[in-house]
Amino acid sequence: MSTRREFLRLMGLSAAAAATLTLWPGITRAATGADTRFLVLMLRGGLDGIHALPPYGDPGYAQLRGPLALTPDGPTAEDPAALRLDGTFALHPALSFAQQLYQRGQLLPIVAAAPPYWGRSHFEAQDCVENGTATPDGAQTGWLNRAVATLPGVDGLAVSTVMPLMMRGGGRISTWSPPLPMRVNPILLQRLEPLYAEDLRLAAAFADALANQGEGSGAAMTSAMGADRAMAAGKAKAMGSGGRLPQLMQAAGTFMARADGPRIGFVEDYGWDTHANQAAILARKLKELDAACASFAQAAQPVWSRMVMVVVTEFGRTARINGTNGTDHGTGGVMFVAGGAVAGGRVGGQWPGMQPRHLYQDRDIHATTDFRAVFKGLLAGHLGIREGVLAARVFPGSATLAPQSGLLHAALAA
């Protein structure tokens, strides 16, 4: 089911007007009676877990990471201070809101986590994360959709332009994405116009678009340097506005905070593949992620005490940096579990260490936690899905994998 048009219409209304509408008619609570909320945020590209959560206290960390190493002992211009969590782990300096959640006991990082697929293909790893099986082709539907289907009267929401694999299937899922901007960057138009100058149809369209934006047909910037400066200014303005992910997360939080809103949600983000210049890229991306989580928490405040949000990526990255100050596709990464229902304020999972003898294939963090164990623990404890149903329907083939316990406040567990 898709109600994209209805979402777009609602987003254009004032908050007061929207409050009088029923977005998901007929929604009921699950059989457990717990009005809980559950969101998955997937970071596509492979977030470097030991850059987001640097294990500065590990004896092998500084040697393997070299110029990418972060410690709480700064700051200097080259080495900003990481945000200390305990004697081994810290958060990246950009994750200040995440640190606040940790201090409030509402953030639980889980180290050395991975799906059961330990290959290095983005597409295969993402398929495995989303279909909830041990292989990339193990299912044609998503585990989060199958979870929705087990809960009577419950709907899900995918904040995405197309339905992601994780939300495909027979469960009731709606999609929403923000409307496209009405105005195209004129510099982009100017650079594209020569490419289509010989096309009988598109040449006129580009000329008209430029004229309508007040630039004139075929107009050019006075110099390439001027164009580059204008483009850089445009990028800076876009970054200053918070980027795309905070907007998507704010929308998800707004919808999920409604009494009749979706109990289960999914948001995705791209751009986490950092083979070169990783420090600069992740400083920007992690700042955007932190702002997005803050936007979501604020928008979802009415239900935050009953919220679980999981931030996941398809794999970690190599423990050693490469020759371009980046990292390559790896294995063990990090999951972040956050929300008012989370028993946080600690680092979860089993840390394998970063000495050479501890590495997987002499290059990766050795994964010690299967994503599915965490997801099973959250779906059982927070949404009330029975363990037998989780093993047979939601995560088929996982009967021998026990749900991870201790993730939630006992009083809030379903």
C-alpha cells in the first residue's frame, strides 16, 4: 500500500490542520498491547565503525589507524578530541548528540557487529542485511516487512523514493519522500546545456529553463573560477541547512509520533563508502547523522520513551588504512541502538581486539555479533513478536541464533 500522495498533501498543511486528520485509519495496537515504536536507519556504503566509535584504548588501534586515529586527549587542529565513553571507546567528535543520549542511558553502541554474509560486495551485503537471511538471495522480501505482517493492524513507513528491499512484502507499508525542489541550480543547467546543444528537443528545453531562471539562454559565468566559487557557496549553503538526512528523519519522527501513526519505520542514507580522504568525508557525514538523530528525537518526543532506533550499515571497513587515507570494504562494524526504551549508557557486544592476531583475514575487525541476534532481541522484547515466529518467518533459518538479551529497560519491554 502506498499513500505517498496523501503524505505530500499532509506535509503541506499546518500542524494544527494536520492534527485533525487520520493518516493511518484503522490502526490498532499489537497483541501485546504495547504502543511501542521501532525505526531502522540504514547507512549505505559501509560506515567505518572504528572511525565513528574509535577504540582508542586498544593497544593495536593507533598503529593500525595512523593519521586516522582519534583519541579523547586532543584537541589539536589535526586531531580533534574524540568524545570519551569509557576506558576503551569514544565517539567521533561530530557525534555530540549521540554522546548526550549515551550520558542519559539512551544509546547503546554494539561493536564488532555484522550480518551473516562476510563478503565485500556492497550489493550482496545490503541484500543480506535487508532480507534477514544468511545469504544475499535468501529471500525476495524484507525482514522488517515480515515483522510488520506478524503484528495485527500495524502499518510501516519507508521514508524512501522507492520501496527498499527491507520493507518489501505482504505487510502494510507506506512510502514517503520529500518533494523535488522546484528550482534547479542554474550553474548545473549551464554546465549541462552544451552537452545537449545538438539535441532538437532538449536544447530548447535547457535554453528555456535558463531563461526562466533569469540567466539567459546559453549564458555563462564570467570565468570557470567564478563558477567554482558559486558552486562551492551553494554546497556550503546546503550543508549549513542541515542536509537531506535530517529532513528525512524529522519527517519520520513526525509521522511516527502520531497516535495513529506507523509503529515501524525505515529511513536510508547514502555516501558512506570512504576509500579516500575518509577523515574529511566522515566529519561531514557523521555531523549530518548526528543532526538527523537529534531531529528525529525532537520530532518523535511524544513517543520517545517507547522508541527504539537502530542505525546499521552493510559492513565495517578494514582496520588498516590504505594509501589514500581511506579504508576499504571490511567485516565487523558497529550498530547504534538508541531511544527511550533502550538500556544504554554502555558499549555492547564482544570486542575482539585490534592486535594483528585478532584480525579477520589479517585486515578486518573480527565480527562477534550477528545483526539478526540484535534485531531478534529488539523485535521480541520491544514489539512482542514470539521467538518461534522470529525464527520461522521473520528471520528464517535462524533457529539456532538466540535473540540478544539486555537491550531494553525491563519495565518497557513488551
